[in-house]
Amino acid sequence: MLGAALAPAMAERGTGVIINIGSWMSRVGVPYAAGYTATKAALEQMTRTWAAEFGPSGVRVNTVAPGVTLTPDNEAFREILDHQTAGTPAGVVAIPGDIAAAVRFLASDAASMIHGTTLDADGGIVTTRLR
């Protein structure tokens, strides 16, 4: 993993930010997706572990967990994506720019006190149901 290769040099310099990309699916049971959901859950735990390991040396490690996101690869499934997000507070499918904004925030100095956490950029799909 790239973070494992870069973190020691960042720690030696005394500064750096690692942002892992997780998924909303790490926190819910999804039929036929055990491998995917398990690896995303493991990534969140690795984020916490690396924050403990490298944080004292000035390296911040966090995860962004996107929700249902429209990409060129899944445009054909737009109706399904819309259905998945209809009962969320946001009520819409995310676009890559929404996820990029969360990553940009965690990479910024404004997030200097955020270590070892997962920022859900999921429109509320994991925490809230409106219907």
C-alpha cells in the first residue's frame, strides 16, 4: 500500500497527510459483497492504527468514506443509484467533486486536529433514513 511506503519518510520530515478512500459499505451488511466490505472496514482500522503510529511524528491519517457516487463506470445504473439515495437527507447521488471536497478539507490545515477518523461523504446513507 502506498501509504505504508510513504508514511515513514513523512514521519522523518515531521509532516504529512495520508487520506485513505473507504466506503459507506464498510458499516453495513451487503449481500454478496463480503470481500469488499471487509477490506473497507479493515482500511478504517488501519487508518486509526497509522494515526496512532505516525501522528506523534506529525503525520495525519484519515479516511474519506464516499456514499453512492455517480461515475462514468456506473452511469448505466443511474436509476438504481437514485433509488439507493432517495431516502437519505441529501436525497441525491454524490459526484466525484463531492468526494474531492472532503479529501481537500482533510488535507488542509483546517483539519489539523483531525486524526484517525473516517469522514462520511455519503449524504447520510449510513446514519439516517427518511423512508
